[in-house]
Amino acid sequence: MNFIFEFLKVLTPNQKYNLILIQFLIIITSIFELISIISIAPFMTILTDQSLIFSNKYLYFFYNYMDFSNKNNFLIFLASVVFILFSISMIISMYTTWRLLRFSQFVGSEISVSLFKHYLNQNWIFHSQNSSNDFSRKIFEEVKRLTGGIIQPLLNLNSKIILSSVMLIAIFIYNFWIALSSFLIFGFIYILLFLFLRKKLFENSERISYLNKNRYNVLGEAFGGIKELLINNKSSIFIKEFMQSNLNFASTHSMNQSFAQLPRFAIELIGIGSILLLTLYLLILNDSELNVLLTTLSIFALAAYKILPALQQIFASIATIKGNLSAFYSINIELKNYNKVNKNFSSDNNFVFKNYIYLKNISFSYTNKKSKAINNISLEIKKNTKVGIVGKSGSGKSTLADILSGLIENYDGNMLVDNILIDQSNISLWKKNISYIPQNIFLFDSTILENITFEKDINKIDKDKLARSINVSLANDFINFLPKKLNSNVGQRGVQLSGGQRQRIGIARALYQNKDIIIFDEATNSLDLETEKKIFQKIIEYSVKKTVIVVTHRIETLSSFDNIFVINDSTIQTYGKYHDLVKSNKNFRNMLID
């Protein structure tokens, strides 16, 4: 029961409104199901005792009013009415079923989108500490389980409970003792089976989530390291692990599905036995007449035809929900967080960078790391200057770049821009001033043109900015030699391009965005030294009115920069111009030699 309340909390107001409408549809469906079954009783009574047509004043009046010529025509008319009622009931039932399935699929789709938005809006630290394979698993597999294994069964459970309740009330009114004995027998069987299986169902549910996570991890790791696997001929390790995980998943999943269907076979046998016992009871022990026997049997047989499958579906729905609860619990926290109010300012606002960036006593440690990535760093970067950040691997220079770009937010100390404190309220606005070029360039499986501009509509592309960006990044050196030039496809993760070509596409993309600040985080390490020097020379010429911050280990390319910060052991050791540092700082000279 607690789960149902938790689930209702994650629904949007519009989804709740549609759910209420579906409840009305279910009630209407149940009423028409009942009417169609009740219509059998008078028809069977008249069919077994046709004298009622003339002895019953209401039937006789209707018979004369409709001007029937004989009893057979009247019986055909009554049979047609019963058939029409059943047809209407079936059409309404089909429509309701469609609405139930449609609602569950739409809710599942919207939850997938909500999760996707939630993950994309998390900060860099969150993504660095979690696996993208786990995000993909939750967005696809866990939501798929939630849709097919919880939402649909929950709606089906609700529908069948209402239908069964209406039917049971009707047969209780018709014959209390027979209805009571049937209800106790079938109810006892279902409750007993569920109590016996529920623990195993939930254990299997958690195991399915674990196996799904393992399958996604194996796939991600295998495709992520495909070069090494092919060279070292180690793909069999991942194939074996994936195969074993798939077999375990199939075994556990099929077990849960079998548990859900388990009572059906026993109930069918007991149902047939109950009809036979009811026949003997009415015919022998109760000495009922044939018309009473046939009418009662027809009513209970049709009721059983509706109720027994409904009871089976109720049990199967409960078992399925129990077997997939872990899917809901695994994403419920994310859904709650997604629905929280975003505290950031409106995206329509702007944050104008006018004079300087000032870091004051900045320190930061990654989770589960004892040492600080950067420790008590203070520095100032003036607008429109060209600044280098250098240091040995692991010294903290990339972490510093992540703080400047707004990727890392939960640091100690303060970052001020024109004397305005950068915090949660305005960090998203600060990021709008920045083009960030990482070491590993992200390229999606599309054309070079789309990867530079992030635009599918060619009419929205600024051709002058595009040409200038390609020229400054020296991307035209290889684009012009491709058969389709800018319309060439880069492949998944840019596999069709070399490392240096990917980095030039990334630089062109940053320049095309035309932001006030450009941050290079080891973004040219796949380029040869001469190409790197040419690109930075062009960037300096192109970016006279831009602030350029470069994190690199190739300090030769920084010779014309305004200022260089040398980081050692997570703190700034010294700073100054290139030629001054060569003369005065041994560590800087050593990096130059290396």
C-alpha cells in the first residue's frame, strides 16, 4: 500500500487527471459487463419456459406492442438484444484496455524523459562518481520494468478488482450461499499462494535489477575498450561474462513470470469441479426444476467466465508488481529530486563578464580522496587576457579549470566575477559566458557540420562564423579533402576521425559558439607541436576581445600569453610571463625540457 502512495506522488497533475478519467471508464466497463451477464438470466428463463411470454403481463405487453408474429421471432429478438449488450460491453472493454495501455506507456515515456533531464542537469562531480551505463539502464530497462511490470499491472489490478467486486456483489444478491462458498474457496487458494511466493518474488526482483546493471556494465566496458580487446584477443572474457549474466537474468525473469501464472491451472480445475458440484446440488439435493437449473448455471458459469480470469489477473498483477518493485525503488529518488523546484535564475537572464575573475582561497577534494586536488588557491584573471595553467600530471590544473568553468560547484572558498559571488543562484548564468574544450572531445554520430554548430536546420547556421571557426581551428586542413566535406559523417564518438581531427572539430565548435571566455583543458594534446602553435597563434589573433584560459603540459605554445600560473602539489607555486618563468623557475624549465 505504501508503494501505491509513493507512486502517485511521482505522477504529474495531468497524469493524475487522466488516471481519474480512467477510473470512470473502468466503472462504466464493469457496469456494462454486469448488465450483459444479467441479461442472460431472463433470456434463459424465457427460453426454458416460453409460456412466460404470455403469462407475464410485461412480456406480453411488449410482445404485442412490437407486433411479433410468433414466439420464435420474439426469442430471436431477445437473443439479439443479449448479443448487442455483450457487443457494447466488449467494445467499451476494448476501449478501456487501450486507454489503460496507452496511459501506462505514456507515463513510462515521460518518466524516461524526466530521468534523462535529471541526469543531464547534474553537475560534473555527480557524473564523475557515477556510471553512464547505470543511467542508461535506469532510463531504459528499469523504466521498461516500471511500465510493463508495475504501471500496467497496477492499472489492470485496479480494473479487475472493480470488475470482480461488481460481479461478486451481483451473484451474492442472486444466491448468497453459493456465492459465499465459491468466494471463500477461490480467495483462500490465491491468498495462500501469494503468501507462499511473495518473498521469493521480491528477492527475484532485486536480483533482476542487479543482473540488468551487470549486463549494461559489461556492454559499456567492452565497447569502451574495443581497441585493446581486439589487439589482445580478450573479447571472450566479456562474451563469457555477458552470456552468464544473460542466462541468469532469463532464468530469474522466467521464474517470476511462472509464479504469476501458477494459480491459473489449479483454478481452472477447481472451477470445472465447482460447476459440476453446483449442477449436482441444484439437480439432486435441491431438487430444482430444469429452468431454474439452467438459469442458475448460466448466471454462475458466465460470472465464473468473467470473475475467474479477473481473479487470476489480480493475482498475476500483484505477483508482477512484487517482482518488479526494485525497479521503482531504484529510480524513485531520482524522480523525487527531479520534481524539486529549480532554484537557479531564469534562463532568460544574462551574466555579463566585464573586468576580472577572482578566485579566493579555493580548495577542493574529490569524494573518497584524502588529499586535496587543489589547496588554498587564489588568483586573478583579467578580461581579454590569455592565460596558461601548467603543471605536472595530477597537480590539480584540470580541477582548477573545472572550477573556473562552473563544472565543479561544491568547493571551499569563493569565486568572484566583477565582485559578484558565483554560487548556486547564478552559476548556470555564468556558464553561458564559457566555451569549454576538454581533452576528450565529445562527437555524436552525425555530420561534421552538425557537430560544430549543434544545428540540424542549415538555414539557422551562421556561415561567416562557421567559416571563421573552421579556419582558426585549422579544421579546413582535413575537411576540404573529405569526399562530402562538412557533410561527412564522423561515426559514433568520432571513430571515423583521428584524435587530432576530433580535437580540431571541438575547437571549431567552441569558437562557433562565440562566448567571451574559452577554456582549453589539454584540448590540443593529440596535435603535433607545430599545428598546436599555429592554432594558438590564430586564436590569439581571432580572440583579441576574448579571455582565453589554456591548461596544457606543452608550455612552448604559451610563449605569447599574458600570464602563466604554475601549479605544483595542488597549489600555485608561481606565476608570470613565459620568458620570466624560464629564467626564474626551475620547475617551469624542467617542464620545458620534458
